[in-house]
Amino acid sequence: AQSVTQPDIHITVSEGASLELRCNYSYGATPYLFWYVQSPGQGLQLLLKYFSGDTLVQGIKGFEAEFKRSQSSFNLRKPSVHWSDAAEYFCAVGSRGSYIPTFGRGTSLIVHP
Amino acid sequence: GAGVSQSPSNKVTEKGKDVELRCDPISGHTALYWYRQSLGQGLEFLIYFQGNSAPDKSGLPSDRFSAERTGGSVSTLTIQRTQQEDSAVYLCASSLAQGTQETQYFGPGTRLLVL
């Protein structure tokens, strides 16, 4: 069975600082990995996804994530955070042949001015 | 509209009443998903449709929950005899085809409060 862990419930950063949100997954084969963002009162929006190939994935809004098989991780990064990035971030894992991704519990990002 | 829409946006009901939540997926999307998001929790999968069929109902928490999809488009999630623990945000998503490699597009959700 696939599973995903987001170890940090809350992360607080200052505007302009760099950001890294952690995601660890459990799956035997090569997973499909996703990061979604949820702004208050909104649904989830896909930031980026990884299926295969280059392990460094670029997404929207200046985000990137790196797949590290040896660490079973898919951490999300941004070099300089903007106040509008304050939101809930969800990591998800899927696999070939499955239809339902498994979502982590989310990390709430707070941005201080 | 081009996105997934859900109605109502908010619903307050009394314990024991039935509620219906509606989802309008993106036109042409064959796969449709329902999730539940409770406070401080991740997304809990409820049910998945491919066309009008529901191959996976494994996430429905009890027989009080049911869902249908008609015309390969609109879906309705029904909760009978609501309980306070049903209070949550119910999210709908659609994708062009089935499979987790397909991008899911989410609606804004229905916030359900059971008093």
C-alpha cells in the first residue's frame, strides 16, 4: 500500500526567505508524486508532478521539487517566498494501475512580513 | 465556467437530516472523485466514478453515504441521517481520464456543518 507523510504541520517563514516543505512516501515501485496547494476557501491546485525522468521538477508559481529515491522523499522548495504563498500544501502519491492518489495531511505555510 | 463547480458552498443542517451535495465536473472529464477534508486532516477518499459507474466505493464511511453520477457529468453525494462527525469540507475533483497520472482538478468544496 502506498502512503505519504508530511512531518511538519505548520511552517513559518519570513517573506523573501527560502522554503522547503518535506514529503516522504512509502511505495515499492516508482511512484507518481504530486504537490498541491490549497488557498483558504479554495479547492486544491496542482503545483507540480513527477512520474519519471529528471528528478528535479519545475512547477507553477516558482516552485520546484526533487525526487530522491534513496530517501523516499519529494520535498517542495521555493527560493523566495511571497506573502501570497501562505496556504496549505499537500503532497500526494499515486502509482501505475491505481486510480486514487493518497494524500498527506498537509503543511500549513505561514508567511511573516 | 471552465472549472469544477460545487453547490452549495456552505450547508448547515440539523443532526438526522439528509443532505445532497452537487458537483459539476469540467466538460469532457470522464473521471470524478469525491473526497472529505476534516479539520486538520488530509483528504479522505470517498468514491470514484469512471463515466457513470463507480468502480471504487471503498472510501464511503458508512451506508448513510451514497453517490451517483448521471450522463457522465453531474454527480450528487447524499448523506442520510447526518451526524455531527459528518461536518467537514467535501471536495469534488475531475480528470480527463482515469489513472493517477491524470491531473485532478478540484472544485472549491462544500462546507457542511451538522448541528
